[in-house]
Amino acid sequence: MTDEELLTRYSTGPDSLRQSVAGMTEEHLDAKPIPGTWSTRQVVCHIADFEPVYADRMKRVISEDNPTFFGGDPDVFAARLAYEERDLEEELQLVEATRQQMVRVLKTLSSDDFQRTGKHSEDGPLDLRTLLTRITDHIPHHARFIKEKRRALSSQEHPSTQS
């Protein structure tokens, strides 16, 4: 995949996230139809929390020489950052704004810039392209879980009748 194709995928991620939750009621957003998994609201909050984290990592790789950055435990974020109380629209807007800003920055870079590296505290050296690929894949990864939740909710609301 070219840098341009990757940037296009990155920039369209928020639209696909918004589409994945379109039409869901507050009850559906907070439901946990699959035991042991997060609600859709929690998934969206997780995405919104890690967008700025990845934006910071990418900015630091772009602007600093081999910076170090740290991991974050998604379960700790979910447990401590009031996911159940957060507004879905605000979370979606944060994802959109973060990606819009980063696309403006990333479009100014050369191919060589995408090879710049930083050091992740757990994963070791990572180049900008890898960071961009990881965050680009983050929304599709979680959109699959939202789709599964919607399917499970639908089957709970409309159980099939057997004769």
C-alpha cells in the first residue's frame, strides 16, 4: 500500500466508525449483549482515548530524533475514565478532529519521513509508517466488534421462532 493509500484509509476511518454506530439507541450503546466484552459506548471511548495517544506518538516521531513513548493499558483506561458517562457525539468528534489534524501534518511529509523511528517502551523501535498503520487499522478492528454487538442485540430483540 502506498503512503497516499494509507493516508486515505486513515482519513476515512472516522466515517466508518460513525456509520458503525448510526441509529443505535442509548440503550443499545450501553448494552453488553456478548458476555465479557465492552459495550459499544466503551469501544468508541477506547478509540477516542487512543487516537490522541497515537497522534502524540506520530508527532513526536516526526519532530524529535528517536523519541521514547509509552504503552497504555486499555482496560485501565476503561475502568478509570468514566466511559459509561461519556457522550458518544463528543467522542466521535474527537476522533474526527484528531485525524483531520494529523492528515494535514502527514500530507506534508516525504516518503523518507515515514521511515523516521521512535522507541515504544514495550514494542521497541517503530517507524512512522508502522504507527500510522496501527492506528489506521484500529477503527476497522473495533468496528467488527460493534457489528457483532449489533447482530447479538438484533437476535435478542427478534429471536427466531422454531417450529
